[in-house]
Amino acid sequence: MHPTCPRRRFSSRRPRWLVLSVLIITLVLLVSPVAVSAHPLGNFTVNRYSRLVLGAEQVHLHYVLDMAEIPAFQERARIDADRDGSISDDEQAQYLARELATLQSNLSLRIDGMPLRLESQAQHLEFPPGQGGLNTLRLSADFVATLPKERPAWQGEYRDDNYSGRLGWQEIVVQARSDALLLESTAPAQDVSQELRQYPQDLLQSPLRISSASFRFRPGVATAGSTVAAGASQSLQARAQDRFASLIATPTLAPGTVLLALLAACILGAMHALTPGHGKTIVAAYLVGSRGTARHAAFLGLTTTITHTAGVFILGLVTLFLSHFLLPEQLYPWLGVVSGALVCAIGLSLLSARLRRLIRHNDRDHSHDHHHSHDHGHSHNHDHGDAHDHSQSHLPPGADGTPLNWRSLLALGISGGLLPCPSALVVLLSAIALQRVGFGLLLIVAFSFGLASVLTAIGILLVHAGRLVERVPARGRLLQTVPVGSALVITIAGIGITVRALIETGLL
């Protein structure tokens, strides 16, 4: 072998790097837990439930509003008029009066085309404990409407337009009392969620979205099995504990406790990075295809940490001060659109540049082969030098010392951390509510650092594994197409992120 051949610097142990890297990444991905949130449907949801009970003379409506931690945090700020951190009986009574009037104005009950007035009978407000020291909010109210004079049958329509722009469960149940017969209904008679107390596990990913119902009923004595008893279980669903959010509620803040909490936050951030998303595939494709180094992987990790932390703070400011104009759950999909657009731009730029390089490279190969066929009379030394130059020309873009585009690296890091974890937002809001702002900020930074550390570690492992590509024979087509393939992977991933985010915004 020629003494200057660069392949001598790769030891025979290098293949074990690849095997070890792949095994470690696969094992960690398989055992990593799925992130959970305190509220079964997520920390942003506002959930609504209506149960209509039809009688021969009246229609009874039982209405329930269930707010998860983040909207409940915003609502408590409205209830606490004197800003003393606690809700007095007077503040609660004033809020109930206002809220019931708003809820009632957005409820529509029509019988045979005529609107019926819903009269308030009873109401109850409570704040069940949520995650990270935050409370949820549960408001229940009972209304009654008097039917027109007795008729052979009534045709009814009901609609709930409260919180129509918010994410959450929307359920309507229509039942009949013993003195009425329900002839037909577009809404079920069976309660699915037990008045928003027990959400079915199989529907958490596709919650009910029923905000209106039509039904027909008549007075009469019900036969056995034609009525459904009203009422629901009074036990709230046991909600999954978010271990990261629970750290903010640590009873004492002694130095040792704080250090352990920060370490736990870092580990949980690392575990969270291994759940679906977070651009692991994109980072891997970029670093391997661009012949990145550990320094590039570390830069990506640092950028992701800063962006993720800043994203939590920005979303916290929106939640605290701008929620009347922009809801945080509405901002999330648009952050996804921006993230996907950045990835698409990076992928298309790389794809264009690498395709041009590949075309020029193939043209040089063709020209070299044509010239070589007329050079059999050259000296041995000249032939040897030519072969060495030719082998070097087959290295992928970047392997010959061409510097990476730092702007693309920066954009990639920003896209990876742009969409903050909802649990981190809960920690920030909990820190404000518990007056532990400094501790909360440290937890968020530690969590973000753990998340970015995993992405960096994966990048470094794949950088070392990717160097094995130089062991491919010089004329192997795989070596020439790896950079183009990685750019294509980035572009497709960016398109997927953008389309999914646009669907969430409602534009697609």
C-alpha cells in the first residue's frame, strides 16, 4: 500500500464502533419510556360535557367544564381579583356568576325550532390537584328548561359553543326520564367519560368532538330498558404523574435536594429526547451525510439547549400575558410549521448542492477514464500517483476537508429545540405559582441540557460510525450517493413535519 494512503489511520477495531453504536442507540430507543402528562388529554385541554335528560314537561341539562393545568392556571388568575394568591368565597361567587352567564349564553336548546330558556338551578366549582403543584379546574352546573304544551312528539336541537377554539374532549349525552320516550337521537344515551371523570384509554388519542345533537321524543310511560339512569361515578380518574413536572413541588430546597432534582431533570430530559420526534433522524442524516465532527455535534446540542429553553420562556410569557390574543396551544402547531420549514430549507439546499457535486464528480470520472485509456505508456510512478488521486476523488463531499455550513447547523439546532415540551411549561408556571422562579428556571435548563446531550451523543456516535464509509471501495456507488441520500432524508422529514403541523393548524 502506498505510504501516504489515508486509509492506514483507520484501525481494524473501527467496525466494532459501528456495531456498538447501533446496539446502544437501538437498546436505548427500545427501553425509553413514553412521555406522560398529568391530565389524560394533555396540559392544554378544556373539556366539556352535556347530559340532557328529557321529560314530559321539562328538559334538564347537566353541564361540566374540566380544565387541565395550563388553562386552569390562567383561569385562577382571573378569579383571584385582589392578586393575593388565594381565592376567597366572594371571588369564587363572583366568578361563578360571570362564568355561568357566559356559559349559558353559548348554549342553545331549541324545541320544534323555538329557543328555550335555560334556568340555572345549581352550580359547583372545585380545583382538583394537578401536576407540579398546579390545580385543574372543574365546574359543574345544572339547568332546566320548560317544554311547550304537550304535543304528540317534540323535535329538539342542542348546541354547545363554549370554548369552541380550544383543544379538548366534547361529549353530549341524551337520555329520557321515566315519563318520556326517546324516539331517536344523534347523540348516545350512554355516558362515555363519566362526566369527564374517567376518560377511556382507547380514545385519548382521538377524543370525542361532539358539540351538537338532534333528538326526537314524546311523553309517555317508558318501557323497561328504554331509559338510562342519570348520574356518574364520583371518583376522579387516577392521572399519570409527570416526573419532571413533579420536581418543582419538592418539599424542601436544601442544597443537596436541589442538586438531586437538577440531576433528575437532566436525566428525564435525556429520556424525553429518546421519545418520537426531536429530530434524531434529521441530525443523524445531516452529520453522517456531511462528514460532521464531534465539534459539529456539540454545536448542534448547544443550539438545541438554548432554543428549547428560550421556547419555554416565550411560551410562558404568551400564557401569562398574551392569552387573550394568542392561545399557547394555537402557537404550538405554528412553531411546528416553522421548524418543518427550516428543515425543508436545509434539506433542499443540501440536496441541490450535493446533486451538482455528484454530477460534476461523475463528469470528471468519465473524463479521467477516457484520458487513462490513452496513457498506457506513462511511467509506473505517474500511474501510482494518478491512482491515488483518483481514489481521493471518490470521497463524499466534506470528507476532503470541505467545511460544513455553520448556518445550516445553526438552523438545524434551532429547528430541533423550537417546539418546547409542555411539561417544561408546567414547571415554569408552577414555579411562578409556588414562588420558586429561580429553581424552576434551573430545572428547565437542566432538562433542556439533558435533551440536547442525548442528541449530541447520538450525533457523535453516528459521526464515528459514519467514518466507516471511507472503507468502501473507491469505485463503490454507495460512497458517492450517501450525501445525496442523507439530504433527501432531511428534505422528506422536513416536508412531513410541515404537513403534520399544517394539519394541526387547520389549514390542511
